[in-house]
Amino acid sequence: MLSKADPADEAVTRRWLAHFEEDPTVVAIATSLATANETRARVPALCEKVSRRTRGADKATRAVIVGIPNVGKSSLTNVLMGRKVAAVSDVPAVTRVRQQVTLPGGIVLSDNPGLLAPRIEDNAATMRLALGGAIPDTALDYETVGLFGARFLLERYPAQVVARYKLKELPASPAALLEALGRRRGCLRAGGVVDMNKAASILVHDYRAGALGRISLEAPRGEW
């Protein structure tokens, strides 16, 4: 399931769905809060279809929601229940213990804390997780993450960067983008020097809030 589809690049989402559909054992759908009614109808039906292969007729279907932190697992639980039963937030690690609920149709659903590999060797993957909010901000170096995000946006979504920050031209480097952003937003220290950490924080939170438009951080088959 591709959650939070509404802030993602629609063309990239279609490529991900096509990629997953190449595997006949996988059923992939894209969901968002904007499609709550469709999600509430489709997900339980798909769970029932899959579970019929392995369970007896007298046993309840059981489903588990798993994923990285802050990806919308608890929000999905609330959508499927039709009411708020799980705490949600825009910061990771709000769900700390497994929560089990029974959906209106009888499916027993478990909402679990977010999962991350204990060690991620791929630095770009770590930066994407940090930029997207899967890693607590207390563990972030905003300038490092912001420079990564600036580089990615300049390469993949330059028009959206220019439009968001009302720039006359595209900055030549990630650092130049943060400099330009910082000057426009008043992130200045004594002597007119740009506070790069504050500028990076603005960029990171603009991305997370969807203020830069519909953006995806990764495409299938390592294309990016």
C-alpha cells in the first residue's frame, strides 16, 4: 500500500503501482485521506480475498499494518475504523506499542510501531528517511538534510523550487538555494550572514507540509 498518495508525484506513483503489479502475488493500491471511502471499501475486501487462501471458514481474518515511522499507519487504522481509535501526529514514533482493533466487517487489525533497519548503509536512503520525517528531528542535522533535499529538488523538481521561493533564476548549487531561501525568509545572523540551519529547516518543513507541490523521493528500480 502506497500511503499519503496526495502529496506524492502522481506520475511516479503510477510507475510504482505498475512495478508492483509485475509480481502476481502482490496487490498494490495508493491511498490518502482524500480517498478514505475508497480505502475503507477496498482494503478489507482485499484482506478477505487474500486470507481465504490460508484460513478456515470459521476463523476471523487477521491483518497487520507495518511500515516505517510516520508513514500513516495509525491514520490508516482510523480510516478503516471510521473513527479515531489511534493517536496520530506529524512526528515519528507516536505509536509505541501494538494496538489491536476489530473492523466493522470483523477483520482483526493490528497497528504496529514503525520499523527501521538497525543500521542503514545507504546514505541516500538515510537522507530520504530524514527528509520525509521517518527519523526524529532531535537526531537530525538540519543543514545536512536540507542540503540533500536542496540537491534533490534542484535535480528533479526545479520549477517547483523557483515557484515556491519566488526566485528569478534557479540557484547553481544546493548551498546557493539555501542561501537564497534564507535571505528571502530573513534567516540572517549578525553581519547579514545566512543561518544555513534555519534555512534548511524551512526547506525540510516545506517539503513535509506539501508546500513545494507533489513530490516523490524515490522511483522504482533505483532510477533515482
